Amino acid sequence: MRTLSPLLIALAPISVVAPAGAEVGGFEIDSHFTGQEAPAIDGDLGEWSTESGEELVPFVPLGEEDRVAGDVEWEGDHDIAADLGVAHNGSKLFVAVRIRDQRFVRSDRRTALEDHVAIWLGIPRKNGREAVGVGLYTDPTRPEKPGEVRWVKEGAPRAKGEIRGASAAVQGDQWDYSVEAQIPWSALRCNAQCRRDLRLAVFVIDCDMAAHMSRKNVLGTAPIEAISAPDDLPRLAQRETAAGIDEFRKAMGVSHALEPMHSIGANIAGDRALEEIIVLDKYLVAQGGAVGPSGTYAYTGLPVEHGDQVKRVEPKNILGDRRSEIVIEYREDNLGTVREWVEIYRVDADLSFQKVFAAATLVESGDVRLENSYRFARGPGKAKAVVVEPGEVRGADAESLEGNVPDEDGNAMVLPWDEPPRARYVYRDGAYVRE
């Protein structure tokens, strides 16, 4: 039996111990993208399942093996047990928890010594990952009262101020109830790039102080200590929407065993909502938002054999039309010959993908290495220009190479001895052309 430090999730400063013989580890939570099918925050978890009862977002059961803190008296799952579901879209994080408890303890003071749910996020910042705590305070004895979503701080006995734009609700009775909440990504200062490296853990805190002042059970998806070391919090696994991508898999013959290589949020329709962009096999697929309801998608094929040849996917407003274009970088290693290149895709009003730019950035074979870089610059009108400049050249010179060297797809390399020694591309008539 090992003694843990005082609880770090806004619980009272008492020493607690883990269950005898238990070594509690953290685990990832699957967060599923909801697209336009965002659940209403009313405590009714029916929207998280189909009419036949099949879960759209899988719920994770939390029991004795997930008990990260508490006294040594464990009275079984009827003491405290929970099921946890997490979902997201481009603007919000959604959390739902079903809780079964033998005694509900709640006050209007939002203290650590009462029943609540705590969410701890490890959010990447420029100066390192930050631990951000969120507490959900609901009362199943008064389900008509709106729940509260508040900031919590390590070791603080009470919650802090409410989170702007967040909401929570509860349904059920004090022995068996459901908590549902939404938190805007903007309140967490977490954009699409930030969410790709997000870490998250959920803790269900049970405080039966009416019966035993020292008694406290905490079920969690990570050890308590991870809150002080946010790099140790489990990664939030952001999964594809089953209903949309399943249809795409069926249509294109893509196996369910093949996982997406990239998943980002991007405003490809110019309506402020985010769509989810996924690289799956050798396809770029969009779903959610303006793409349409569950089961619909838009896609284009990519010039690769498989998705792991895609190095990077980034949304960027390049054409100045309030839509995000999609910048994709590739790398291919074929029998020792390495090629890297970049492409830019525009999304038309009908949500079809159109390639508007492509350039080689690396060709390496044996002792020969030719490298280019690209950057965006001010261009004519609202659209940015793309500037391609020569980089490292090894194993070749102007005598051995005549002019620009195309790669297999016809994308030219820019070399130091070219005149001028760089290439500038501007957007005209639906594509980038060289000036």
C-alpha cells in the first residue's frame, strides 16, 4: 500500500492512500468528432446513442481498478461507479458522465469536500505544457437548476470563477444520475493545432462526509500526480466520426483496421464553423460542419500510396477568401531515393477539392541532394504569393545539372545557379502560376 501526496484536484488537503495492491495508471480517452451533431446540454445522454441503444460515442466504465485516491474502505461499485464519454467538434469539448453513488453530497459553496467531476487538461503552450483544471458542479436533487462549470486550481479548497460560454446539466436522482457539459475551446485558449497535442484526464470525486468525515473516493483516468506534471497526462485520442467515415470506408473499400494518419479542424466553407479534415489511406476527407449531417463527406485522392507518406497537414487562409486552404507536405522513400514536395488544395463552394499549387522541396539519391524551401509572401490582390528558394545542393553543380531538375511529377527544383535564383508564384484563374 502506498501513501499518495495530498490531492491535487481541488480536494481538501488530507493524505490519501491507493487501494491495497493496486497500481493505478493512466489511459487515453477516445474523443469522437460530432460535426453538426453536437449534443444538447440537458443531462439527457440519449443523443450519445442511436435509437436502438448503440453508443455513438463509446463510454468507458470507471470502477475499483480506476480508483486513484481514497480511504481503504471500498464497498464495491455501489459505493461509487461511473461511465465516461468524451466528444468534440471544432468549437467545443463535450463530456458526459453517468454516476452511481450511495450518497450524494453537494453544497452551494463548490468546495473540494463534495461530489463533483474534475477535468484536467495538459494544454501545449509556447513555453511548455500548462495544466488547466475544470470542475463540473451539478445537483441531481435539483435537476432544474443549471449546472456550473468553474476553473479549479491545484490544492485549492474551492472552485474559482465560472468559465465563459461553458454549461452543464444533470438528470436522474441522487443515486443514479447523468452529468453533461460543454466547454468552448476558445475559453481554454486551444486552437486546432493545440488540440492535436492535447492531454486530458477526468476524475469523479465522491465525498461521503456525512457518514465518514475522512472518507473520499476518486475514480480517474490518470494518477493524481500527473496533474502536477501535465506532460504525464494521457493523450486525448481524437477519433473520426463513425457515421461519416464509415460510409466513406464502405464506398472506397478502406479497411476499418486502417487508422487515420492526420485529423485537423479547418474552416473550409468560410462560415466560421470548423470541418474535420482527415488523411485516411491515400485520401483527404472532410466531414462535419458545412459538409453536411452525419453520414456525408467530401474527399479527394492524394498522390501517395499510403497515408504515412503525408508528413504534415495545415489549414491556412492563403487566397484571402475567409476559407482555409489545405497545405500538405509529403515524403516518399522509394529504394533509397527520397522525394519531398508540397501541395495546396482549395475547397470550392460545392466543397470539392482543387489542387492549386505543387512544388518539389527535396530530391535525394545516393550522393546527390537537392533541397528547396517555400514561404508565403504578399501577392497581388488578396491572395498570398508562394516563393520557392534553393537550399542545400550536394553532389551536383551547374555543369552536371542543366537548368531546373523536375521530379517524377514534373515539379521543378529551383537551383542556386538559376536566373533568377528563386521562383515566385501568384494566384491567377484558379491556380498558382510562375511570374
